[in-house]
Amino acid sequence: MSPLEIRDARTEDADDIARVHVRSWQVAYRGLIDQDVLDGLSIDERAASWRRNVAEPLPTSLGTLVAVRDDRIVGWASLGSGRDPDGLADGEVYGIYADPSAWSTGAGHALLGAAEERIAEAGHDRAYLWVLDGNARADAFYARHGWGEDGAIKIEERPQLTLREHRRVKLLSA
């Protein structure tokens, strides 16, 4: 297998980031989110959003990282300072996804490690992320990497769907 490169996302990566985003949702969330919603996800719409996110990141952002293998983006992680009222001093992994073809190849591991490192370098001693309830694969992945559930839940209402998520946290070493 070719080596993996982790680097900062560039605006021209938006189409590939969106492709990974949509494909990973469609596979990972099958049976957890209504199939019509998953089938209706648009790579073009996500790409437009990613172009904006990369070009004009949120003030809390610490960036978006991409995992590249054989000149192809196979995963991404978006991270920054915590956005939840009880996590403002923490770092947060806003999202992390790998293309299903890259699952169990080390891409997620490398992205999560790089995200943890960047969050710690920004001065955060702790980080958190949210996991969709029922996503056993993700829960097992985060547990293997030392992210523990803290009991917090959130329910996010979006057009056409409701996401129920639980929080995982990790103490980071600088």
C-alpha cells in the first residue's frame, strides 16, 4: 500500500472532500438515517460548502486536514476550538470521515492523530467530538484511540432529519 500524506486542505480539494463526505455518510449511516436522505446527498452542494469552509474558515477553526494516498484524497478531518457552551476551553473534532474504500487502511488513525496533535499545539488539554447514536464502527474506532463517552447527548434538528449524538472526550498531552 502506498504511503499516506496528511496535509492541510486547499480550496481545490473541495470536490474530493465532498466526495468522501457523501460516500462515507451513505455507507456509515445506512440504517441510521433515512435512506431517502442519504440517496439525496449532493456532492456538488457539499463541494460548494467545502470551498467556502476552506477559503473562509470559522474564527474557531484550526483547519481541515486531508489524508492523501496515490494523489487521491481518502479522508478528511475538520477541527477547532470547542463550540459547545460546556466545551469552550476544549478543542473539538468537528468532523472526520474516510472514504469507505479506505476504511481499515490507517487513514482514520493518521487523521485523528494529526487532529489531536494540532488541537494540543493550540493549547487545548482536552478535546471532544460527537458520534451519531448507533454508529458502532465509529464508537469502536474512537474507543481504541482513547476517546471515552462522557454521558452528554445532543439532538440536532436538520431539514428532513434529526441527529441524535453522544459525546466522546479525550485528554491530550502537549
